[in-house]
Amino acid sequence: MRYDRKYLICGLTYAIAGMALGMAMAASHNHEQRVTHAHLLLVGFVTSMMYGIIHNLWLNEVTPRVAKVQFILHNLGATTMIIGLFLLFQQALPEQQLGPILGMASATVMAGMLLMLWMVIKTGKLDK
Ligand code: HEM
Ligand code: HEM
């Protein structure tokens, strides 16, 4: 499957999970998971959709190995961040324990973004 389509499916899945959490928050009048909801939708849904659009419009599968690593980094970082935030705001685990995990998840999401920038720059060079 092409990476634009993979990102489209992942992005829409994050959207459904994020909206379900938003609906649960609204129904229960308990907004403690607001930050989890925000990142599930913005790092999960919106950023994945952006990556899908970038793949479709500009990348044309020219760097498949890097694309695979980038896809894994983004999804690994995003899911770890979302689960970590959920556990944090649910007060299921102490912040001292979750802090380093959230830090690593953030660095992984950032690495995915840096790799996407690298692919965009590299593809521009290959086009010439
Ligand atoms: C079924 C759809 C949705 C429902 C029921 C829902 C529900 C909620 C609720 C109850 C809050 C907490 C508000 C507060 O405490 O001030 C919230 C906050 C938020 N939602 Fe949603 N939401 C939905 C869709 C979305 C979507 C699609 C996005 C973004 C793509 C989004 C982004 C945000 C953000 C960024 C916040 C935090 C806002 C802030 O901190 O001021 N939500 N949402
Ligand atoms: C490495 C990635 C990211 C990290 C480490 C990060 C970290 C944070 C932190 C620490 C907060 C404050 C949470 C609090 O008030 O307790 C926050 C809030 C927020 N971030 Fe992020 N963020 C990241 C990516 C993003 C992205 C990509 C977006 C949007 C596209 C985004 C949108 C927001 C929004 C809207 C809020 C306010 C949420 C609220 O207060 O309800 N973040 N983020």
C-alpha cells in the first residue's frame, strides 16, 4: 500500500478515537483528558493527514526505505505520547514514571517531522 493511503487510514483512525474521547468528555462533563484529546486529534489525525497529503502531492514514493522509517517513527511516537498522556491525566501512573516516556515519545514525533522535511528536500533535488 502507498504511504499516502496508509497515512490517510491511520489519520482517520486517530480522528475516530479522538472524537470518541471528546464525546466521552462532553457527556461526562469531565474534561481532564482535554490535552490527550487535543494531541490525539492534532498529532494523530491532523499531522498524519498532512503527511498523507505531502506524500501524495510531492514525494511520489521516491525514498521508500526512509518513508517506512518515517511512518514507523510518527506512529510509534504518536501512540506512545497519546497512551502516556491518557495514563498521566487519568492519574494511573506517577508523573516521575511517565515523564521520561513522554519525553522519548516527543523526540520520536520530532524525529518523524525532521525525516519528513529531509524527504521533501531530497525529493526536490531528485526532481531536477
Ligand atoms: C466529535 C467531535 C468532538 C468533540 C465531541 C469534542 C469535544 C471536546 C471537549 C469536550 C473539549 C474540552 C473543552 C474544554 O475543556 O475547554 C475539547 C477540547 C479540544 N478539542 Fe475537541 N471535540 C471534537 C472534535 C475535535 C477535533 C476534530 C479537533 C481538532 C482537529 C479537536 C480539538 C480540540 C482541542 C485542540 C481542544 C483543546 C482546546 C483548549 O485547550 O482550549 N476537537 N473538545
Ligand atoms: C512533539 C510534539 C508535541 C509536544 C511535546 C507537545 C507538548 C505540549 C504540552 C506540554 C502542552 C501543554 C499541556 C498542558 O497544558 O498540560 C501542549 C498543549 C497543546 N498542544 Fe502540543 N505538543 C506537541 C505537538 C503538538 C502539535 C503537532 C499540535 C498541533 C498541530 C499541538 C497542539 C497543542 C494544543 C492545541 C495545546 C493546548 C491543549 C490544551 O490546553 O487543551 N501540539 N502541547
